[in-house]
Amino acid sequence: MTKEQGKRLDEVLDVQEKAVSMWMDYWKDFSYIDTGPFWVIIAALVLPLILIYFKIDRTKIFQIGFYGFNIHTWFAYSDSIAMRTGYVYYPFQAIPVMPVNFALDASLVPVTFMLVYQWCINNNKSVFLYGVITSAGFSFFLKPVMGAWDLIKLDNGMNYFYLFLNYIAILIMAIIITKFFTYLKHHPKKSKTE
């Protein structure tokens, strides 16, 4: 690493450290456990996890779980990019050092999509169609309600339609990746010794 690169990296890390400290101070002042939004976020984190524990089809748990993990991962990446670039931010956080809304990305969104996916595969329905409907529900109902309650803010030209397109892109990626791995599971490569 050159001296110039090291100096620039140190500057970035210093700003990052200050930003984390500012988020912690902000969280303590406005988003701490003594606020209503904190408990709404905790409920959005915990309740879906309890629900999925009781409702998941355990005969297909790995397939459904893999699909949900796909949804979670892509949403966490997407949310992180949107937050870092200033398109989306969350005035209230359960975990202030996380660059995303942990309750949405790790619980509410993936669990909802997992339950829809489970219903679709168990009833021979289109995962894509019902995923689009679920995406619309999140984009045009839940997110505007969150906006009205100051739980989410959109900036720099971001709007609910763009969020919807993001949901669709993530839905498509999760479906394709899950179908690919499901295909590989049912078509294992034969070993050379057979």
C-alpha cells in the first residue's frame, strides 16, 4: 500500500468511526428502548421469527430456508447500498451500528416471502406471481405506512415504485438461484468411481 493510499484509508476509517459514534449518540437520544418505534422494530424482528418457527413446512425446510436466506441476503445488500448512497434511511434502529433496518432485512421481509413461497410450492401456484403481489404489498402499502410513521425516509429521487422494482429484481434472483440449487440437488453429479 502506498503512503497516499494509507493516508486516504486512514481518513475514511476516521470518518467511519465518527459516523458510528454519531449513530450511537443519535440512537441513545431518539431511538432507544424507551421509544415506541424501537418496540415496533423489535416486534417486526421477533414476531415473524416466532411465526416461521411454527408455520414452516419442515419437510421442505432447507429449500424454503435457502429461498428465505436468498431474500435476506439480497435485501441486506440492497438496503445497505441504498443507505450508504442516501436513497433510503431509517430514523429509528434496533441495532444502531447496522447499516440497514435489521428487522426488515433479517426477519419481516424474508419470513413473509418464505411463507408465500411455501404456500406456492405446496399448492402448485406461481412463486413469481405471488411474489410480485407480495412485493407490491411491501412497496405500496407497508413502506408508505412506515413513511407516515417516520420509520423510513426516501431521498434523492427514490420512490415507492423504485422500491417495487428493487423487490422484483431480488425476487427474480432468489427464484433463479433457488431453482438452480434445487435442480442440482435432484440431479447430482455422478462420481468418477461409479
